[in-house]
Amino acid sequence: MIHEEVLFTLQMATVVSALHQEVASIVRTSYGLSYLAFCLTASVHSHGGRMPLSNLPHNVLAQPNSVAVAANASVRRGYLSKVRRDDDQRAVELLETSAGEAILKEGFDTIYHHFKATAWRRCTASDIEAIACVSAAAAIGLGIDSIEDNTRLHAVVTPASLMGIMALLRRWEDVVRTFSGLSLAEYRCLAFLEHRSTSLSCADIADGLRLDRSTVSSLVSRLSRAGLVSTRQGTDRRSRLIALTDRGKVAAALVTARLGDATAEAHAALNPELKAKANELHMRMYTTYCS
């Protein structure tokens, strides 16, 4: 049976979050840039090396102030330069520098090989192309210009495919906050507990969501104060066992349904075969991460 939509699952959310963390780590360590600043620099390249700052759809990737901060960071590093338009001195344009082009080419290749060693380890070349296509489709479905879906920097990984990861996470964050007042990480904890018949420890949740155990401990404390989970002392007295409350079950179910709608909408332009392939690949990447 071919699924008619790309399905939101906790496994998909875990994979997308992990991919975002890996890219963020690579570009921060190698180039001193945030994920957003790296995407912004790539967008300038997509536009031929010169782009008005206003061309990036701010609310898709970040708030306008965050975009301005990211642009300034890339300028300080020498990857972009700023000029004022001759016909409107209030309008800022970003220009790519030779250093900026060099780190983009290197960075995209590094990201590709890193993914091949992690999330894409069990994927064929055609699988990887499909994954990049799905992510780019999400970016465009969420409002990123189709000009970002180009192979000028890499034959497989495109600016749109990297922006799709960030845009999808931002869309999910908005949905979760709107319908529950929670963060995406807090919701993921609820969703992980939703279909478990027994209580779980923070370590169990952290391993399943690929999160740091101390991070999960803080999330659980906030969820407990909100009445969404209950906790009790574990057998070794040093651990807590966590379970959903009835209120937590209602919140998790409501948000999951809304995230399903948002995810399907973002990928609506894909053909049925690629939607089904995306669902299978998300699960395979999750299994790879957990192995």
C-alpha cells in the first residue's frame, strides 16, 4: 500500500532533529557559523553571488532579527560583504566573497560525506537522492524559493535540502507551541511515552530520542510541573520512572494530529511514490541512528 502523504512520526522528528544538530556542529566547528548563517550564505550563492537581505523568507527559517544577526556573523567572518543599493540606501544587499564560496563548497561536501557515515549509512545512491529531494520539497512547500534547489555547490546536497531541515523544525515548533504551549523537545518526550505500557527512565527516553540525559531530566521536570507526566522513584533510588498523565495523553494526541497535517502540507507536491519512499527512509534512518 502506498501512503498518500508523508507521515509525521516520532522517528521522523528524531531523524530531522539529529540531522540539524549534525550540520550545526559541522558549520560551527569548521567555519564559526550558525546553521542559519550557513544557509543564508548559501542562499546568496544561489542568487548568483548578490542578494537583497529581504529575499530570504525570514519567518520560514527564523525571525527577521535572527536573520540580520546571521548575516552580520557571515560578514564578520569574511564570507559575505554588505552594500547599500544605489536606488535605495535603506536596502541592504549581500555579496558573496571568494572565501564564502570556498567554505560553502567545502562545507556541502563535508556534510554529504558525514551523512553518508551516519544517517545515510544504509542508503543507496538513489535513496540519498530521494532524501535530498524530499527535504528540498519541504523547503519549497514551506515558502523557500525554488532557486535554492540547485546543484551549484554539490551534486546531491542542495541549499534547499539543508533549508528544508531547518524550515520543517521551525514549522513543527510553531505547531507544538500553538496547540500545547510546549517546545518541540518537550512534545517529543510526551510522544515517546504515549504508546508505552510501562514507565520509562530518563535514560530510556534520552536513548530513544537521541538527546542528552541531563536535557531529558530538565524536560521531564518541566512536564511534571505542568501535570503532563507523573514521576516516581526507581528501584535504585537515583533514577525516576516517568509516565504520561491523562492530561499528557490528550496533549500528545492533539499535537501529533496537528503535526501530521503540517507535515503532509509541506510535502504535498511530491508524487505518491516518493511520499511512500520518504516514509520508509525516515524509518530506516532512525533505525540506523539507533543501531
